[in-house]
Amino acid sequence: IILSFLFASLTNTSLATYSWGGAEGNSGWFSSPNEIGALLCCIYPFTFINAFEEDKEKPKTLRIIDLFILISMTVIMLSIGTKAPLLGALLTLIAYFIYRLILIGKKKITISFIVVPILIALSGILWGSIPAVINTNSRILMLYKLS
């Protein structure tokens, strides 16, 4: 999925998420952004946990690859322009942060405990420039004008 979005962006052949004017986002080479967004929502928590869980025997190069996949998947989910991937990413961040808060008494503070709140804060700061938020606001304004 990540490679197809990457190649679609590089070749400038991405499909637009919505056909109505004022909408932002792309669905790569997939024809239905809602389905690809739902699929990414299902995969994202596992990718997130895999990237941040501490495994002493995992080679450093594999950790870097896991983080690259996580970052790429996050960018793709936020660029699709539908609400499901946006909410899936935010709920995963919040759930993982709560999970780490529960474990704080048992384990020491790790890098993931520091990175996740930063990501939550960053998503709050950039909230108005995320395509799903822009599309939702445009749709609400368009429906308001029709009524």
C-alpha cells in the first residue's frame, strides 16, 4: 500500500479522493478512499506497536525500517482526506499513550513515552491543515449553503 501511494505520488497519477470542488486528498491508485482508509485503520495499530515496542534482539536497521513504515503510513492516512484514517490514527495515538501510562509504574520511561505526546500535540497544532478536516469543514459549509 505504501509503495503504491509512493509511486502514484512520484508519477503524479494519484486519484483524487472526492470529485466535488474544494475537496483535498488523494487515494493513490486505489479507486475507493473509504475502503483503503478502513484497511489502513485496521493495520495501523499493529504497525504502531511494532515500531515502538522494545525488543532487545531486534537489529537497529530493522527498527529504522519499522519507523520509516510507521511514518509513511501516518502520512498516507492523513493525506487520504477521509475521516476514518484520521480518527484511526488519533485513537491509536491516544490508546497507546494510555497503555504506556498504565505501564509507567512497571517500566522506565522510554522514547515512545516521549514521542507519542509530541505526536498528539503536533496533530492538534496542524489540525486545520489536514485534508480530512478541510473536507469535512467544506462539506458542512456546502450543506449549510444549500439549506
